[in-house]
Amino acid sequence: MVVMLQSFVAYSTESGDSTKCSFSCCRPDAVAPAGIMTDHVHEKGKFAIAYSFMDMVMQGNQIGTKPVSDATIFNAYMMATNRMNMQMHMLMPMYGITDRFTVMAMINYNVNNMSMHMMPMQSMMNMPGMTMADYSSMPTKMKSSGFGDTKIYALYNVLPSCNHRLVAGLGLSLPTGSINAKGATMQNNNDVLPYCMQLGTGTYNILPSLVYVGQGSHLSWGLAFNANIKLGVNTHNYCWGNEYNASPWLAYQFTNWISVSARAEYYAMDKLYGWDAAINQSSGNDATANVANYGGQKVNGYVGLNLYAPKNFLKGGRLLVEYGIPVYQNVVGLQSTLKSTITARLQFNF
């Protein structure tokens, strides 16, 4: 990425080549910020490949909109989530079937880490049947990693204008991510991990999207709508809640190789339906194993940086970075509190 950034700087001092392509495609803000991925199509016969990395950090806990202490959690559960880190590596191949119609796939590899605080030993020892050996063997960390659900999209630009586009998308999420990830829980050392530590949904999901992008001489703007609609329960008899997302943004182009953006996001997820019998064994001890603690609404704010290579061997390459923090969270039940999200994407066209 450092080499690519140096190339961007070097190229910005050379004469532009805007006559060789349309106004809208050869700008750093020609694509949406890094967190939005269904906003553009490619020319007929053109192939593109992108690698995206996302890191989400959660710290502490809350009930509804209010923070809650470990001491309060220990009135209901033996474990309190301390910190959760969710990372996703995504490979995105894209191909233009026509100038207005593009197909795209998203292949994910996920890494989840969660640390927990345990009920104080004195309180634990007062529970019937508990021994010092039982306490010392309690797990305080969980980890899962592997491929997630694979997504396939069809994207069509219904407004093929130089300065405006409206991309309608329809995707299908395939249940390639495991819902059998195992590790140490309060039940035993090789048990099915809680729902949030699983790598996939276990269901086929419909992924509709609609993204508008407009451009002025230096300013661009957009609005994206996305949903993730679950189709039935999985083989473990539960179903994640449907997800809905709306996100407006503004971006400003400083030069032909750099732009900055500001984006807001509203995100909502319905409650989790059903339960996994193996996970449910821990529902009285660990809040993340209880289906009553999933779902809610969030409003996030993001700032972003888009870099574009206009010439030479990196021509058309893009590096997008976006950092976000929550401004409002209203969760169902007891859940970890989102602290920050960072997304970076490197993309090349062929």
C-alpha cells in the first residue's frame, strides 16, 4: 500500500488523461466510500478484482441504549463479554456482461475473537456444586475462523448518465460459512460456540440493493439502501434476523488522485428466531448464547479517504479507507457495545 500511495502522489503531478475516459469513471470519488460495495458497474468485457479488509471492535456492554457494568451482568450471567474483535477478509471479482450489467462475487474469510470477564471467585464458590478446580478451568477467551457465507450479485445501472448513476442490485447469499464452529465454553472444551462466534448464517439469503451516485465538478454525493433477507431457518433450527441499511454520503475531490468523504449509516437487525439446542445449554451463563440478546438499531458516522491512480501501470487502481464510530445504539437485550469499524479496499481493473 505504501508503494501504491507513492505512485498516486507521483502521478498527480503529471498531465491528466481525462479525454481517454468518461468524466465519472476517472475520479477518486467515482466509487462510493469503502463500506459500500454495490454502487458501480464495469464496461462490457472488463474484469476487476478487489480485496477488502474490515475490522470491527466491540468493548463493554449495554442494555438498550444504556451502558451496563459487569457487576450488573453477574446478577444474571456467570460471564460478561469484555472485548470482541471481528475481522473479515473479502475477495471480490467483478465482470461487465454489458456496459450496464455487471456480476460480482464476495468470498469471505472471517476471524472472530472474544474475551470475557468471569464472575468473581467468591460469588462463584457460593454456587451449589462449584469447586476451585471448576473455577480455574472456566474459559475466558473464544476464537473462531474460517470461510464465511459467499455472496453473488447482479448489478444493473438503470441511469447511465455521465454525472449520475442508479445501480439496482440483487444478490444471493450462499450458506458456505460454518454454523458448527467449536471451542471452549462453560459447558466443555469442545462445544458449539455462541451465535456471534459462528462464521455463517446457515441460510440462503436475498440481498437487494439500490445505490444512487451523483457528481459535480469537485463534489459527489450518494445514497445507498441494502437489505439481507433470510429465507427460513438453518439446520440447527434458528434464523438470524433480517438486516436493513440506509447510508447517505458526501465526498470532495481535491485533485485527480485523492478525495475525502463523510458518510452516515442507519442499520437495523431483527431479533434472532429459534435457537440451537447445543448453544442454548449456555444461555443461562453467557449472554451471547441467549437468543434474547440479538437484534437492534445503530447509527454510525464515517470518514473516508479514496485514492485513485490515473496513469501508467497502476492506472485505474483504487485504494479506499474508511473509519467509523457509532453515534447511537439501541440493542435488544444485553449486547456488546460497538466502538469502531475500519474498512480498507484495494481494487484494480483489467
